[in-house]
Amino acid sequence: MNVGLYFCECGETYVSDTPYKAVRCLECQSVLKIENKPTSKQISMFRKEQLKQLWNLFENLTHDPSTEGITESFLVWQSTTNRFVIWLWFGEKLGQDFIDLPGRLVWKSHGITSNDKCYCGETVSAGQECYSNLSNGKVLCMNCGKRKMIDLWLYLGYENPWINQANDPFFTRKSFRIFESVEALIKEFECGTWSLGQAFVYKNLVFINQVDGGDEWLTIKDYCPFDSITFRAVPANSGPAFIRKLLKHKIEQESGPDYHNPVIQSFL
């Protein structure tokens, strides 16, 4: 990938969208040559603003949708690397600031107040179902929004210490099943045990099973994981009402699931 990376002995680092052969350090005036094969130690030196710049470059990389592998090398990662490995690296470096890179996507069931245009070129009419990116104010059509949202849900699943262990089958885009009615969704929960990483989607809610053969579902609304639910504990005949209550849940004040807690992390 064409990107200029420069590292100075004084500790300064530089990222350029244009790969110049050499630049001068602004702090000590040393001449720095471009680094084509950075080390893990070197890329750990990037500042937050530089990480955000690198993310913008990373988003332009193409990938194989069947494997999620990138098609060319990026920083220390070779081609074919699962792109969510790189997402997790950005997430580790940026912490809670990471979510603003892919964006705080929310589903707008009643659309927006005036016509707008998705980045794909499709016009999103006022009142039409769509997605809104709260991080940058952009509007996405339903097709682009669903694709971006599942990307985000995949990342949140890979970030989960239990879901990322799924291997029979692996946790992939194929793990997601979309339901058109709340009754159909509840019927599936009542059917019995499900494999680790199985994911059910209803509107802007997603439930991802965290226990192989179990019933412990990481629950996400839009961009925010906010609960872990055992549906066997939901009283009989109240499942649809429970789901509708989740749809009304306010996520603005959520800080993330318990496994983000550093005390819990120390046990993992």
C-alpha cells in the first residue's frame, strides 16, 4: 500500500498519504528515510491522530469477502490477513475512541427530515428507512448501512473473549440470520441450543451466542453492546414484549459490556 511512514531516533513519527523517499524531522531536523517494512514496536509509537489517518488509508484497502482477508499488505500485516485482526489492533490502541472510526451507526426507522445522498451515490429520501453515522453526520442507504453495521457487529464479536473462540463453525458473516418478525425470532430462541457465535438480527438489535450449545446472548443495539441475556429466563409468552422493550433501550450512556472492565480483563 502506498503510504509514507517515518520514524526518528528522537521519538517523533510521521505518516504521509504520499510516500516521499525522505523527509526532515520537525523536532531535530534529522533526515528520515521512508520505512517500507515497519516493526510492531515502531507502529506502536503512532499518536492518536496518526492512527486515525492510518485508519482512513486502511478503509480503502480491498478485501476478499469470502475470507475477510486483505488483498495487499498493510503496515506489519501481510496480504490475506483477516481484516478484523487489524480492526482489533486499532481498537486496542484507541480504546473507546475507536468506535468513531467505523462510526456510531444508528438505524433510522422513520428516516431523515430532508433528502440526502449516501456515499455510494444513492439518494436517501426524507422519511425513508436508512442509517445515520453519528460520528460524522453522514447518511447511508439501507444496503450500505446493513453492510457497514454487520462489519461493526463482526468486530464486536471478535472483540468478545468467548465469541472469538468459535470454530465449529467459525464466527463469520454467515453466522448472522435476519428475522422479519419478533415472533419468528422468539421461536428460534425457544428451539433449544445454538452454536457459539450464532447471531440473530431483528431490526437494529443483534444477539450473538456466547456459550456453545448454550443460551447466553451478547446483545447489541446499533453500535453498542449493552447486555448479556439468557432467554430461558424470560417469562413464557412475554418474549415479544421483551424484545420491543429492548428496541426502545437508550444506548447514549452505555459504556460497553462488563468484559471491557479492566478487572475482568485481568482474569481472561
